[in-house]
Amino acid sequence: MHVAKKWFQWCALLVVVLGFVAVNPAEAALPKSMWGTAPKVAVLPVVNVANDDPAVTQIVLEKTVEAFRYPEFEMISDDVLLPVLTKLNYYEAAKNGPDKQLLEEIRKQSGVDMVVMFFVEEITQNTILGEEAVEESRVKARAMGVYSWKQPVSLSADREERADYAVVGDKGAINLFKRTINKFVGELKKI
């Protein structure tokens, strides 16, 4: 009886272990801690319909490169991503904002585990003169992440802020945008 009980315990343990091993890593595409490889990430070019300010694109690029860096993540190169974007007519298709089907197709065709897109609708800044000069800033943006191992994440922000012009100067909207992108990147990066 004792031998049968031990044999049954070993069989149960074997089933549990095989259950973990039998999962196909390519299908699961789980984070590094599970499979020993970093998830491959495609950070798409920023779609900025608010203005042509290169600072906007630079901020997003800096924050995403900082957040999705090796060894935790592996960002794919432009020579892999650009042909896929051209084939799918990315800039035209993305001009209305993040689209789950488009991002999923980019993920599949580029062979990555994760696709991240940022869409900037508005960045405005007004100085209101009165007894004290006040800077009014507004940022309206959206972001989306599509993953091979979990449901897509959609984020949006419509943020306004008023600050003393003497403190923020003409950087109020850019600073608000930086904080918005930091929040987006933090949410998209969660595994």
C-alpha cells in the first residue's frame, strides 16, 4: 500500500512538471522570467496629428528606449519593422489612432511578442496674463500595446494643467507631455 501511494505521488508530480514543460514557448511568449528570453518589442513610429514638433517624437523615443531596454526586453530594429509598416500602409491606417487589428497584424508579420503605439492628438499651451502670468497646458494622447501573452492594453489621457509661468516658462505643455508618456510607458510595460 505504501509503495502505491509513493508511486501515485510521483505520477502526480510528473504530471504537474510536464504541464509546465509542455507549453509551447512560441505560443505563450511569456516574459523572460518564464522562458529565459526577453520578449521582442516593436515600438511603432509616433503618430502626431497635434503638430510637427520633433520634440514630441524625441520624448516618446527616449522614454520607450529607456523603458524597453535589454535584457528585460529586446527591441527589434527598423530594418525588420519598416518593411512591415510600408506593406500595411501604417501611416495612413494609423492616422485615426491606435487600432487593435492593425497592431496585431504588425505583431504577427514582424514576429514580435509586443507592439507599442503612441498617438498624439493635441499639445497646446497658452499664457494668460493678469496679475500673475499663468501657463495653461493641455495634452490629449492615446497609446496601445498588443501582446502575444495577454489582452491588448488601451490607454488615453486628456490632461490639463495650470502653473505659474515664472516656474514653468514655455515648457509647461512639454513637461505635461513627458509625464503623460511616462505613465503610458509604465502601464504598457507591465507584464
